[in-house]
Amino acid sequence: MATSSVSKGCFVFKPSSKKRKLADIGDHFMRGCEEKDGSALRYNLFKQLWDRIFKDTESLQDDLNRNILDSLLDFIRKCCHKKLDDWAAQMRASEIPTAALMLGVNVPDHDMTFHSLSELLRASVSPYVASLHAKECGALKHLLKRVLERVMDGEVDVDDEEDAEMDAVQVNTRVQCSFNVLCEWYKAKTKKLKDQSVHRPPVVVLFKDLEAFNPKVLQEFIIICSRYVEQLPLVFIFGIATSPSTIQNMLPHSVSSLLCIELFHSLSCTQHLATVIDKLILTSRFPFKLGAKVMQVLVSIFLYHDFSVRNFIKGVQVALLEHFHSQPLSVLCCEEKVAMDLIVHLRKKDLERIRELPSLKSHVEAMKDVEKADLLMSNDASLKEECKTLIKSLHTYHTNYYPVLRCLHALTSGLPRYPLGKQIRELHLICLENSVWESEDYQTAMKLLKMLSKEELEAGMQRCVEALKLEQEEEESASMTSARERLQELLSLMRGLDLCADVVPVTEDAEPILTSPLRNLQKKTDLFQLQKTLLEMNETRRVKKLSPFERLRNETVDFLDSLVRSHLSPPESQPLHEVMYYRSSATVRRHLNATPRTSIQAALSNPYFYLQNESLRTDDGGVSNSAPDICIAYKLHLECGRLINLFDWLEAYCTVVSAAEGGDPEAEDFGKVDERKHARFIQAVSELEFLGFIKSTKQKTDHVARLTWGGC
């Protein structure tokens, strides 16, 4: 089944008649996994954790889309809640109810929205739903065929001979793809509903990517549909990524007037992302955590590439997979109770890895008890007990970190110029990188908080109290309970203040302190005496007495500052943080931001990496003479300048190929050009031209121009 060249032709290898067992996904995970002995356990932990995350994100996205989907369902129900005889009477002549759904530019997320919408429509409104992509509807006949196929496949109940006869039409849709066939089929299906005077279900057509449809095809389809409105209750749903004006740009007035359009707006992708980050990243329910740079990469791809929440979640999955695949100690990245059991069964090799962790080394060096420190580095049982304590401390750290983070964001997100960021993810990144209280922006935020009015501070404190209330699935620590009670107490005191009592009367005792230095200024004095008197005035100036509200405001801000300093330290300060935090941003970027040119050059320069053929392995970084033709041609073209002489290139190629075939270098025909080698060379050059490495040039007829420089 081998071939002498990948460019020789197209080879078809028929599969064996025996049913082959597909490789398990876990096998791919374990292949090349760091420390293979524990790879099965890490894969199981990864799968369990990802299943939980995926289930929560799916539920969250359904909740976020529920409002817009419910609005669409209500719109369609209003259109279809008309009896068979009065449908045409209730609707204006030839008008088709149309929902223009504004989904935004996050195109990868649209499929999921339309999938949920289609399922809801089939479950609660109508089984006759056709979802269309522009790429499958290039011509009108293709569009009609897709609509008929998918609408007729929507009926699953076959309980009498009449239904069976109509299903025969559905099977043979290639005979007649017209609306007459669809109308006859629909009448037969809804005959019982007519007899029972029940609302008949509409035929819903979803255009998932309206901008990509051919305007002429779309216009003709709408005109045809308008002629069947009295016989067929049609409803259109347009998926629009850009602007509502798209409909006017694609359809002339004569066609758009046939549609009764209602506009619907979905949740913005940035709001969607903020909710996903809040529920998926900023929670202690999942032990896996993203490092600051990895988080920045995922957010940057979202903001500057596709605005896709779905791709952001895939990025989290890639990071999770890489963490369990590359970090042997990720076996401890699990629930606290499970981790306690796994620590007991850690092997000698795992304990040595723990001793090599930078965070544990720092923890041991900071110990005052030298004997205990030495024991941890030499005794396995002592290290296991210390690991249990540190893992518990790490889980407690996360339990306290996120509520305090939300509390700080609740107070500072409304400050002028947003010193700590407008979005909570910005504040989270600041806290991940450094001690937030050491930054100038934090000091600015604290000063601004001490200038808030009573109403603004009360509203912020109420948000803080709500932020400290954890979700039902999260466990609350004693420190968070105490902090919430203290904030509630301060809020109650602030609400009980009487602002009229905040004015502090000026006492008469303070007047001599202010006026006594002034009396000396009226006397004749020299420059030295004047300077001395002014200094005395500055030192003895009466300090303004704080009002009860100002004292309470300062006390509140100081309490918040103490919470931040106690619970928002960066993860690097926590021993064993490496088992939960994934920080390889370069790996995530390489997986998510593909670089095709680099990958192609790497494949052409090192074909062994892809083909895994031992004859292609080279030690000097070159290309074996038995490599595929395109690799040989690519290697030779790297040795040329801007213009490449095709004949010289061909001769060099034939010399390399002759050596690969085992020819005698002393023979006369060694390296000679024959028809077979010539054809293979032309094929390789054509492939390089297709990939964009060379192009034909008019400067010299027997030359080609090189388009790229450098190699891998």
C-alpha cells in the first residue's frame, strides 16, 4: 500500500471488511503524556471536571438565550394562533410574518442559538422547521429542495394509510421540488386539525446567515412564498450579524413589502462573556484555575478576533486538557475530599516533584522551625501531612478570594475613570499578577472611596453585602460570614445617621489658637520673625473635626482595605498553587491562533514529524533524499535567490531523486532527466505555486519568482 511519491497521483485504499475498533479518546490523551503511569487517573479527573464545566456552561447559555427565544416563540405563536379559515383574513394580503433576529458578529455562536431555537420550535410550536445555510442554497432549486426535504422530514407520526401515502412524496422529493407538492402534503397532514377546528402549525424557515445568501435567490424565493401564504402559514426567521439595514440592502422595496418584519435583539456577546467568566472562572466550585497570561490570551482572542463565547469556552477546555496532560501533579486538581485520599497514595516520584515546586521551596525556606523544614525535604510521611494542610489552605484561599474580589469590584467599578477596571475580569487580572494594594491605582481608588456621598456609599455597601453571599453550591468560610456581618453592621449604622447632625459647630476655644499668631503680625518685625510666626500659624491651625458620617466612611473603607490585604494576595503566594493553575500561555496561543504558513514550512522542512517514517529522519536538520517530492523541491528552492531557473532546479531535483533510488553516481544516466522525473518535478512545483511559495514571472520565461524568504 506504499507509494513512491505523494505527488505521483491519487491513491485509494479501501478499508478492510472487518469492523475495526475505534481508538478511545483516553488513548490519545495518554499518548505522549508526561508520566504515563498516572495518565489514566489524570484523564478521568479531567473528563469528570470538564463534564461538570460543560454542563454548567450549557445551562448558563440556555438561561442567557431564554429571553430572546421566548420572545421569538411568542411572536410565532401569535402568527399561527389563527384557524384555517381566517388565516388569510387576519393577515394582510401576501405578507409573510418575519422575525429579524440581531445576533451580533460572534458568528461561531449562532449555530448554538439556532439549534436551541429549532428544538424549542419543534417541541412547542410546530414540527415543520427548516434551518438553512447560505452555502447549501446557491441556487433557487437548491433552496427549494432543502426547504421541502427538511419540512417534510419534520412529521414523524405515521398512523394511517393516508399519512403513509404522503410520506412516499417525502421520500421521492427529487421528482418534484415545488410549493404545490409542499401545499398538498401540508393539507393532508393538517386535515384532522381542520376537522377539529384546532390551530394549525406554521411552516418555519430559518435563514441562519442572511448576509451570505444570494440576494437574487432570496428575492425569488420570497416572491414564490408570498403566492402561497393563503394555503401555507409560512413564518421566516432571519439571522442577521451586522445591521437591520441588511434587509433593505438585499431586498428591493417590492420584495421587502411582502414581509411583515419584527425586530429582535439578542444579548450582546460582551455581556454574555462577562456572565460566563463570572460563573465559570470566578468561582471556587471548580478547582482548575487559569493563570494571568492565559486569561489575557483568551480574552484578547475574544476581543480582537471573533467575539465568540463558544470559542472562549473551547480555549478553557484546551487549557484544562493541557494542564492535566503536561502536569503530573494535576492529580491533586480536584475536590478537597478526593485530593485528601489521593495524597495518601502519592508515589515517591510524585513527592519528589512536589519538593521541586518553587512554591513549596519558598514555603520551606520561610519556615522558622528548621527541624520541620528539614523533615519535609527528607521524610515522605511528613510531606504528605503538610500537603494535606496546604491543599486545604489553597481551597480556603479560593473560597475567600472570589467573594472579596466581587466586593471590591462592587465598590470601585463606579468610580471616575475606573482605576481598578470597569469589568471584574480586569480587576481579577490585576490581582493575579501582583499584590493589588501595592499599586497606585488601588491607592487612588481608596482615596476616591473616602470622598463618596452617603447615598453612593450605602448603595456600594449593599452591593458588597450581596457579593459576599456565596452561591448555594459553594461553601462559606467563617471569615466571610464575619465580614458580611460586619459590613451589614456598618451599613445599618450608616443608614441610622442623621445628616443634620453632621455639621460640627465651631467652638470659641479654638479662636485664640487662630488669632493669637495674627496679633504678632501687627507689630513691627523682621523677615526671620515673620517666617517664625507663619510656621507657628501652620502648626497651631485648628484641625477640622470629622463628622460621624466621615468617621464611619473611613472606618468602612479601612475595613475593606483589610479584607483586600488578607484575601486578595496573588496565587504565587500560596504553596502548591502549581497543581491548580495553568500558566503556559504560549501553548494556548499556539493551539488557538493557528499560523498556517509556519506549519506548512515546518512540514516541508521536517516531513518525519508528520509522516513518522524512519527513512525520513535526519540528524543535521536537513531533508532526506527519500522525502516526498514537494519537500525536496522546497529544500532546493531555499538555496536560490529571488528568481529561480527552472532547468537548474529540475537538474538538482533529478540528482537528489537518483540518489534516493540508489543509482550509481559514476553512471552516465545518474541525475538524467526522464519523463517520469520531469512529471514528478512539475507536480511538486505546481504544489509549491498553489501554496504561495513561487509564482511565474514575465522577466524571464524559464524562471519563476520566489515569494517567501527563510525557512523552519
